[in-house]
Amino acid sequence: MNPLVIAAGWLALGLVTSAFLRRPTARLVAIVPLAGAALTLFVARSTTAAVPLGGLSAISGLDRAGQGVLVAAGLSMVLVILLQPSVDPSMGRSIGVVGAAATITIASNSPLITGLVLAAAVATLVLRWVDQAPGKVSLAAGRAAGTGTAAILAASPLLPLTGFTTGERPVVVAALLATGVAALLAVYPLGGWAAGVIRTLRPIEIAPWLILLVPVVLLVAERIPGGVLGAGTPVFEHVLLVVGLGSAVWGGIWAVRGTDQTRYGRVFMADIALCVAAIEGPPVSPALTGALIILVTHLTLAPILLRPRDGVLVWPRRVAWALLSGVPPSPAFWGRLLLLEALAAGNVGSTIAAVIAMAAIFTASVMACAIRIRPLAPPGWRGRVADVAAWLLVAVGIAIGLAPQSLATFVFGH
């Protein structure tokens, strides 16, 4: 099955559900990511990974890692929708566009196509955020995230770098690509927009970016081959290493200092920043494995932690935070340990910054576990189903902690 067919399925279902669903049937929006994950699961895998710098061969196919990211993200998005106290049926449009863009991004070898589909996804999300919360925060999200897609588009005419591996051209391309990755993954100094929308919007509004777009952009950033960038390779790697570590420390500190409503978003951003720093740092094998373990952990626990704190799912939430804390044998412990091992291969400064960020994330997770809220009985059969689903997700998180590399290999093929 061609990835374009999968993308068309995401887009068509998203438009149909947003047009025809009403409040009583709004949870049927979950059909969009469920169908997208199902189509992706049965697609024929490509033997080579698509690299957005590889030339102008357009859409090639989905490799094992890309397929695993899209299936896991789609299933996570389904559970995010089902566990929310209320859902707006118009969300289907955003989910469909972002899911389609994520599919094409993973399968594309063309930098121009990659930039265009990411621009479409960002524009759709930002327009919805502006509609939901008009103001400086949502406009800032449009400017910063739009800058990221614009930087990738600006780099596309200069790619591939055949015959231009030295000189100014590779450096300019590397700087543009690093800017695009940093803006889309909300890595400081271009990541303040995500902190603003996390504080302002409902968690369900942030989920398409957090669940569907971030894992794809992270995987694409890892796939940008150093040899293709030539003399620009140190620029790309060093910029993302420095801003990734700085963003991880900053995000961890604000996860401790911030409100409970924004804590999970801050922890997520800190973890992603650590992943960016590690996979763009020294070329050692533990980095990608650790990043994939962190990704699958967040995709498993995000449906619980993105639900507003309302007295429902109190104990599953506490266990989920414990699994994110980094206390062994939680899955976050193994993922961050591998990231730390990769960063320690570089220099002492990277190690110290990573340890500070991880300590802050641990403190924020303990604080989240310690908050006392009176548990409420889940209302009706839907509440009981949500409670069972949350505990099943917790069980999956525990399983990841007991066999982290096996689960990462099962999902991503690494």
C-alpha cells in the first residue's frame, strides 16, 4: 500500500468526521487515528529509510521504524480521545491533516515535500489554536512553529548538496535545518510557544502536535545523515546538542516550578530535548535506543496524563507519574540511562547538564505523585471502561520497564 493512500485515509476520515459528527457522537473522532494506525500496520515495509535530504525521488515508502512510530502514535491518539472528559468533533480535521502530514513526512525523500506537508500540519494546528484561544500565545505559536517549516522550505532549493560538501552552502543548509527541527520540537530558544499553548489550551488541543507530529520530526532529525551535510555537519549536530541540553534543563526546572496543569507538558518537552541532544551528539548506538524507549513510554502514558485532573483516574495517574520519574525499573529510567550514556561519550559538560535535567524531571514527577486529590467514582459504564483502559496502559508501561529494549525492538525494529 502506498503511503499516499494512508495519508488520504487520514485526511478523508478527518474531514468527514469533523463535518458530520455532533457532540453526542464526538468520540467517534477516534476512528480517524484508529484507521490510520490500522492502514499503516498492514503497509508493505521499505528496506531502506527515507531521508528528507536524499534527493527529489518524492515518496519512497515506510521503513520499520517509521511504521512503528505511526502505529504507536495513532493508537496513543485513539486513547487520548477516548479518555478525555469531553471531545469537540471538529478536532477530526486537525487530527486528519496532522496524521496525513506525519505519514508523508516519514515516507518522503524530498526536502520540498517534507517542508510543505509540515507547513500544512502546523498551519492547521495554529489556526485551530487561534480559534480556540485568540491572543498573543497562539499567535506566537504560529510565528515560531511557522518559522521552523519556513526554514526547512528555505533549505529545500539547496538540497541535495551534490558537489557542494564544503564551503558556505552546507553550513547555511545545516543552520536552516537545525532551526526547523528546533522550532517544530519546541526546543529553546524557539520552544517558548509550546509552553504557552500548554498553559492556555486544553490538553486535547495540544495532543495532535505532541502525539502525532513530535515523534515524526524527532525521527526525521535522527535520519539526516552527517555525510550528506558535509562541512555543515558540525553546525547541525552542535547546535542541536547545545540547545537540546539547555532546553532540557530549562524545561525540567519549570516542570518543578510550574503549575500542576502544565507539568506533564514541561516534562514531555524536557524529555524530547534530551532525545534531540543525545541523537545529535556523539554517534554512539545507545542514543537512538534510549530516545525510542522514551518515545514509546510517553506514547503509552500520555493518554492518562493529558486528561485534566478532575478526580477520575487518580491512581492510574499516580502510577503513570511513577513510571515517568526515572526510578528503576521504570521505562523512563532505562531510556534516560541510555541517553546519559550517549551524552557522556561527548564531554563532561553534556553529562552535567543531562544529570541536572533528569534530576529536575524526577523532582517534578515526585511532586505530581504527591498531590492529593479526592478520587471520584467513574460515572457510568463509560467511566468504568476508561478506568480499565487506564490501568491497561499502566500495565503496558510496567512491561516496557521490565523489557525496554525488547519492546522498542518490537515497536520500532531497533
